[in-house]
Amino acid sequence: MPEVIIVGAGVMGASTAFHLAERGARSVTVVDARRAGEGMSSRSSALVRMHYTFEPEVRLAVDSLAYFRDWPERVGRPPVFRACEFVRIVSPGEADLLRKNVEMQRACGAEAEVITADDLRKLEPGWYAGDVVAAAYEPRAGYGDGAVVAGDFLSRARELGVAYRPNTPVRGLLHDGGRVRGVLTDEGELTADLVILATGVWTRPLVAALGVDLPIEAEYHEVVVMRDGPDGPLARTACIDSVTGTYFRPEGGGLLLGEFVGPRDGIDPDDFPQNPGEPSVMAMVERAAHRIPALAEAGIARGVTGIYDMSPDARPLLGPVAGIDGLIVAAGFSGMGFKICPAVGRALAEMALGEPQTVDVSAFTPNRFAEGRPITPPYGYTDD
């Protein structure tokens, strides 16, 4: 089996280490600039749902749900998954696309169905449903905690023999004649047969030294947790709502609220605002109050900020890079990484060991942009 260095101990790197260790790989080292899950994984909204418009994404999400729901049996740690129902509300005129996507999701094994506005009112009586023609509904969705998931995956991997080097920033990739042979750290060189970069927004500058440009941009996001009011929970159901451009889910006596897009200009992943700005938060709450009117009177408990590693088609870059041997990239997850991390880690481990792919992830090749083949789902939404 190859010697492997995994750079990054977030949910992707830790999941990959876990799956490699489960397959008997012992010469595996995880290197991280901080500690497990302390980067963007700790800032994830950590929503778990199956609703995607691209079939491989759905298959990764379905397989990952099984890991989250059976965490103690699969990872040997206490439960990390909190179940809740989920709905997807799309923009006006896209109900037919939603129906097609739900049909595809069901064929992939997702428990999903199309519901009406009346069904939504029964599910959440306090929500406004007057502009809903149809919504997708999942009874087995939920959420977790990115830092805990990363820590659990890595701690189990270490029990199985994986080495771990925290607080060890990687400054560059060692390469010779078109082949990566290790990494350069503040403590010296580490060599291996294969390097897996699970480095999110820090990936692009690392590979630039190889003459490779992976089009990953940093996008700033703000999330707030709203307090439930005296009339009960703001939401028992998680939701992605194209009409308001927001998403939300239950969160310990309140509601976690975020939005689809954020600014990219001038965003430094090592130096960004640590607290949400009041004007942008109030604008987001006002939009979401269209769906949940009680939000207009709800208080804000706290805020969280973070950075998405965005790709041009908002889908991950997974696999080897053309012309570079000894390197696998796992980045550009565009905000979807947490919910598919168990299955992606398995896919990367299979790739590293030359095993057949449980889920075919070849469509996510990092080379697709240079080759003019971005992913275009057959029934994509305008804000997909």
C-alpha cells in the first residue's frame, strides 16, 4: 500500500484518513495547520439533506446519511446526528424541475417526495406558504457538528494506526519532474508516494507552484442563530428557500439562519471578519421573515462567519490533476462538503488504493474546467 500524506484535518481529510485506515492502510499521516476540525469545518451549518440536482451528489449524500445515522456502529463514537425533516422551496416557475429532481433522487435511494402548499402548512403552521406551488420533502434529514465529525473520524483513524501532526502548516508541495513526492512544513520535509490535499480555500495557492490553476475562490458567509419566541419553535423543519435566498434549520432552542451567496472580493481566508455585520444580518432576517413571520420579532443569540471554497460550477474538485502524478485534490466543495464527507472520504480512499468506486465521482475531476466541461445538471435551478 502507498505511503500517504493527507493535508487538512477537517471533515474531508479526517474522513479520508478513517476510510484508508479501515482498508488496512497504515502508512498514512494527517498534517494540519491547526487541530482537527478547527478550520472551516467548525463553522459549517452542517445540514444533512439529499436534495441535489446532479445524480452523483445525491448518491454521495444518500451514502453519507447512512454513516451519520449509524455513527456509533460505523465510527465507534457517540451519536452526532440530530434528525429533523427538510423541505426545498424553489423559485417561481421551477416546480416542474423540482419534480424531476425528486424523481431522480428517489431512484438514487433518497426518501423524498413532492408536497403541496397545504402539506407545508400542516408541517409548519407558522410559515407563509402562499407562494409555494410545490416543495420537496425529506423525512430523514438532519444536522450535525463539523468539528465533532472531523474529530471523531480522525480519532478512530489514529486508533487504527494513522499518524497525526497538528499545528504543522504546509508551506508547499515537494515535486520533481511532474510528480509530487511530499510536502514542505515548518518542521522540514515529509515525503510520501501520494499527497491528498483536503485544504479547502487554501488549495489554489498550494498547487499554483506546480503550474496548475484550480479555479477555487473564497466566498464569505454569515450565519446567525435566532432565539425561539414565547409561542414556540420558529421551525422544527430545515429548509432551503430560493424565494428568500436563505436556508435555516433548528438549533438548540432557536433557529440557525444563513443565505445562499456572499462576497468574494478581497476575502482572505486567514483574515476575515469573525462576527457578522449588523446591516447584512438584518437584511437576511428580513428576507427570511417572508417565510417565517415570527422571525421579525425574534432575538439574535449569536453569529458565526466562515469561508466557502467555491468552484465555477459550485461543485467539488475530486481526483488527480492532469500532468501531475502523486497528487489527489479534494476541494471546491462550495458549501456542500459536510453533508457528503463520509462518502467523499471513502471515494478518495478508494482512489488512493486503486479500488473500484462505490460512487462514481469521475464527473468531479479537477480537470473539467480546463477542458471546458463544467457540470451542468439536466434540471438545474437558477440558483443551483
